[in-house]
Amino acid sequence: MRSKKTGGILRSDGRVQVPGREITQQDIFYICELIEQRPNDSRRKLSTRLCEAWQWRQANGGLRDMVCRGLLLMLERAGQITLPPVSYVRHNPLATRARPKAARIDTTPVEDRLRSLQPLEFEPVRRSARESLFNSLIEEHHYLGYEQPVGEHPEVPVWGARPAG
């Protein structure tokens, strides 16, 4: 069985291979004892204690805390250990971001030559008052809708004059 989070492998003989360490049955017994001795520790604290006890470190000297937490979860899912309940769920406002509200704009089709819409104005709207309008228009009219982009991204709509008449 392979764990996608840690890249670990749980073998049929009970041993587990994770980056930087092979976990034996004795290691699993040690983890169980650690959990029994410290029943009020959080999962994060347990993984930190385990890394310190095993001197399990990354090349840069930091603890292999995330790999260790993934290992603990994998062992729990395999029925090898029982972890304490999750004690804290981090609040991430970006995970439940609200969709842009629909823009109230004139949507009647423009059936005229491009030159009648002159002058065309290319206006970067990132971090401006018009950014929410841009996001709303993308949400409403782009076939993929709006998704919060990651990293640098241009937001440059083209504005034109509506022909009279």
C-alpha cells in the first residue's frame, strides 16, 4: 500500500518505508508507547517528539515533521496505531473564498465596427477599484469561470466607448 501524502510504502511484513527512514515493528511499538505516555499531546507535538527521539532530520537540519505526521496518519489508517483526536483545525479563509458577485452592466450586444468603439483603453486593474468588476465579468462570461489565481497574473481588460444610437 502506497501513501500519496508521504510517499511511504506499508509492506505486508509490517515494515514501512518513508523518505529518510525504514520503520520497523519495533518503531511502531515505540510510537504506541509514546502515544500512551503522552495522551494529551497533539498530533503535531507527537510528531515533533518522535523526530527528536529518532534524530530524524532533513538535510538542512530541520525536523522531518511533515513526513512524520504523514507516517503517523498512514499507520493509523492501516490500523497499526491510534492517534489522539485532531485538536486544532487551522482557519483558512482562502479555502472557502466567496465567488464574485454578478456585475450590473449593459449587456445589449454591440453590432458595429471596431473603429466606432475607439478609443480602446487597456487598463491594468490588479489591486484597483475595478478589479472586482473584472473578476465578476470573468466569473460570469468566461467558460471556466473565475478562480483565484496564484502568483503574478495580468488583469488587463479592454474598455471601449459604446456607440451612440
